[in-house]
Amino acid sequence: MILIEVFVYAGIIAASISGTLVGIQKKLDLFGVVFLAACTALGGGLIRDIILGQSVPNVFVKPQYFIVSTIISILTWLFYQRTLQFQTTLILTDAIGLGVFTAVGAYSAIDHGLKGAFLIVSMGLITGIGGGIMRDVFAREIPLVFQKEIYAIAAIVGSVSILLTSEIFSKLSSLYICFVITTLIRIIAVRYKVNFPIRNVNDKSFNME
Amino acid sequence: MILIEVFVYAGIIAASISGTLVGIQKKLDLFGVVFLAACTALGGGLIRDIILGQSVPNVFVKPQYFIVSTIISILTWLFYQRTLQFQTTLILTDAIGLGVFTAVGAYSAIDHGLKGAFLIVSMGLITGIGGGIMRDVFAREIPLVFQKEIYAIAAIVGSVSILLTSEIFSKLSSLYICFVITTLIRIIAVRYKVNFPIRNVNDKSFNME
Amino acid sequence: MILIEVFVYAGIIAASISGTLVGIQKKLDLFGVVFLAACTALGGGLIRDIILGQSVPNVFVKPQYFIVSTIISILTWLFYQRTLQFQTTLILTDAIGLGVFTAVGAYSAIDHGLKGAFLIVSMGLITGIGGGIMRDVFAREIPLVFQKEIYAIAAIVGSVSILLTSEIFSKLSSLYICFVITTLIRIIAVRYKVNFPIRNVNDKSFNME
């Protein structure tokens, strides 16, 4: 399982950069920036482990994930202007991150012997998008994943693919299939600006409460 | 326990509509709207199950809850203008939702054999208001329940009632008593605009930090 | 362990006042204010217990913590103008709160027989700053701890100190050492206005997404 570990680090790197950029824009201090990067990179897995009742979540057992996230965050902080020039690379890495986290999340649910398609797809989705949601809540933004582009859908389709293929192929192969599908859908959505519909409301206020 | 299941679905429907309306106003895309509806409808139970250490929270084991929430959310999204005309129905359904979630939350704590009045009332309260808090945090609002009207108090009084009556009557009867009391208090509070006091502050800024 | 219990209550009192002041400024109603105070005072321990899988978190088993938090919150609400005059006291109490929560968090991780420096320091940090983060998320603010002053660093250094000393001295002595170090660093940081660097960004907008 060496190759997937490489991808996990790619995901952590991508998410850490994304968290760092948001933190800098929100004028957080260096600690805040590093912490936000860690939340973005590790938050999805943390939430999944809490939901599955993993008595000590994985992120606290593997400090190497946090160390990589911190190093990347500090480097991004130091070379802030430079980072901004690599928009295409960033989008690509971000899509890889989504694919990796989704695949690992759904895979680990299956690997824990959990049953139920809904549960497994949910764990893939939550692991994939949880970190970004945590980042946006702490940065006082409405989570980006709720607002535009095919982000969550990519994670859902990917998680369904691991479900369908895990009984045909080896679990590991189906993990790679999920990763590739999720990442590809995300890249295509960004490339062709595919968006989900937004309801137009005329702003006459209403009160449900 | 057939009747209470009917009420549970009423609660899910009410919460899903409420989440959908907030999502539309915040200009979320359709995925965001559906996700926000699900958080509102299922978030309270999810938080309770995490706190009680239920190894896989109930919402992931019963996809039917999520499916109902999604269908209602999409229908609300499609018939947005229509929905707004039924203000009274919405308030009524919302009160039923609060009553159901509170009753089910406190009931399931007692049913798990948990002891301690404080714990059981807390579980009723958290199940009752947790979903609305999650909705408002994701929508970048200060949770409505902190701001006006007798919302939490209804859940607290209801939860206390289940405690007091569960040793006299059957557990199931006390569940219905809690549901009726919580729902009634909420309806009366909305009807007569009963509010909790708010402290007036003159805006001279201060720094605690 | 009588002395540390006294400090725990000092921490709860400090955090409850801080939560109450934020709640009043945000124009929450009295319930909202009391609830925000409780989140600030008890939130860090709650998050730690959830992460460590403590099947019913401590805060629900010890209602006395919540009762103290509520009484302090209501008193602060009643004597709001008075409270503001004691800025120095507030800062001091707040520093004691940070020290206590950090020490108790790291201590209880060691006491549970948990291994791993990273895990133990994380538990100290999360217990120390978790309540304040919860307060700020609910109050729709970017968590203060991400934005200025040596707050988290004090908790991290303190948690490291308990790690280093717990094998030399008794566990209880190392708890006090952690408490003193964390509190002192925090007070010195406020007194001399020591801050972490913030990256200046020229506001030309960029999109990672």
C-alpha cells in the first residue's frame, strides 16, 4: 500500500496549502494559519474517526501527518506571493486531495467491516469534504463546498464506485478506481465550469421562525 | 411504537424545510441546500449519538431518514414560492419537530439505561436544538436558538417532564407527554411572542482579551 | 487533589465570564448567554472526551460544573457594567483558566494511560483552547486564538512541560508545573504585548477554487 501513502501525502499537502492561503487572507497569525492548515488537511479524517468511534482518532496517532502539514503551511506562508502563481498546480493538487481523502475514507469504512452502502458512501464524502468545511467554519465563511461547483458530487460518485467495484476487484484496486474517478470528475468540473443550480430568490424577506 | 415514528418523520420534514429555506436564502447550490436540510433534520441526533459514544450513529444506519429529508428538500426547492405561503403550517410543523426530537433524545438516553437527571435533560435539549444550531453555524449565522423566543426552554421543560413521569407511567407514555409539553410551550411562545430578556449594552467597546 | 479542583473552578468561572461578555455584546437572549458561557467553560473538556471516546463525557456526569457556570453567567449578566471595570482581574482569571484546562487536559490523557507525546500535547492544547473556539464559532467570530497573542503557544509549551516532568516528579507535581508555566507565559504575553507574526497581503483577490 505504498502508492496510496504517497497520494495521502499529496492530499495533505494540497489541503494544507489551501488552509494556509485562507488563513493568510483572513489575517490570522502564524499559529492560526498553521492550525487552519492542519484542520483542512486532517479534519475530514478526524470527523470520520469520531463518527466511527475510533477510540483515538488516527491523526493523533500519526504525528507525521501533522508535521508534514505544518512544514508545508510554513513554507506557503514564507513564499506566499510565489504560491499564488501556481493556480493550475493548486487546482490539480486540490482535486488529488479530494480524490485521496474520499477513497481512503470509503476504503477504511469497508476495511473496518462496516456494512451498508449509505454508511460507506457517507464516510467517503465526510472524509473528502470534512476538512474544507472545518476550514471554512473557522474562517467564518459559508463552506465553499455548499456553494459552487461539482465538489461533493465527485466524492459521492467516487464513493459509490468503490462500493460497486470492491466486490469484483481487490479492495485495493477499488480504492484506486475511486481515487481516479473522484479526481477526474473534480478536474472536469473545474475545467468546464460545471455548476449545480442555485435558486434565484427575490429578496422580499420572509420569516419562518 | 408506530405513532412516534410518524412524528419522527414529521420532525424530519419540518427541519428539512427549515434547512432548505435558509440554504436558498444563502444562495447555496442544490447540493448545499440538500446537505443543509439533512444537517438540520439529522444533526441533533448525530451529535447526541457521538456524545453517547454510539459506535455508528443512528442516522448512518437508517438511510430512510436521509432519503425523506432529501426528497422534502428538493420539493421545497422546486416549489419555493409556494412554501412561503404556508407560514402557519411551517411554524406548527417546526414546533412538532422540536417536540419530537427532544422527546426521542431524552427517551433514548433513558432507554440506554443512562442515569442522572442532568445527562438526560441535556440529551433531550441537544437532540432538540442541535440540528438548528448546525444549520446556523454552516449558514454563518449566530444560532437562532440563542437569540430569541422560548425555544430551548421548551425543550428543557419537556425533558424534565419525561424524567418526572417516566417512573410513574410507562416509558412510552412519558415520551408522548414530553412531546406534547415541548410542542405546546413552543407554540404558545410563538403565538404570544414570549421572549427571553436581552441585556442592553451601550456600545462603548471593551476588550476582555 | 483538592487544590487542583479549586483551580478548575477558577477556570470555569473565568471562561463563563468571558462567554457571557461575548454573548451580551452579540445581543443573545439570557438563555443564549448562559449556553455560550457553558460552551466556553466546558467545551474544551467535552471535545477532548469525545476525541478520547469517553463514552459519556465528564461534563454531563458532573452537573456541578454546569451549575457554577450558570450562576456565574447570570451574575455577570446582572452586574454587567461592574464586570467591565475589572479588566486586570479578568485577564488574570482568563490566564488561570487557560493554565488549568491545559494542565487537566494533558494530565487526564496521561492518566488514561495514553502514549505518544503528540497525542498528549494535543489533548492539553485542545482542552485549553477548545472552549474559546466553540464560543467564537457560535458567536460568528473567527476564533480569537487564531488571531492574536501567545495563547495557544502557552498551552503547547505547558503541555510539553507536563510530558517532560511527569517521568521525573509525581504526576500531580507535573500537573502543577504545567499549570504555572502555561499561566505565566500567557500573562507575560499579554503584559508585554507579545504577538505572533501576521502576513501582510496586498488585497488583490485570488481564487484557489
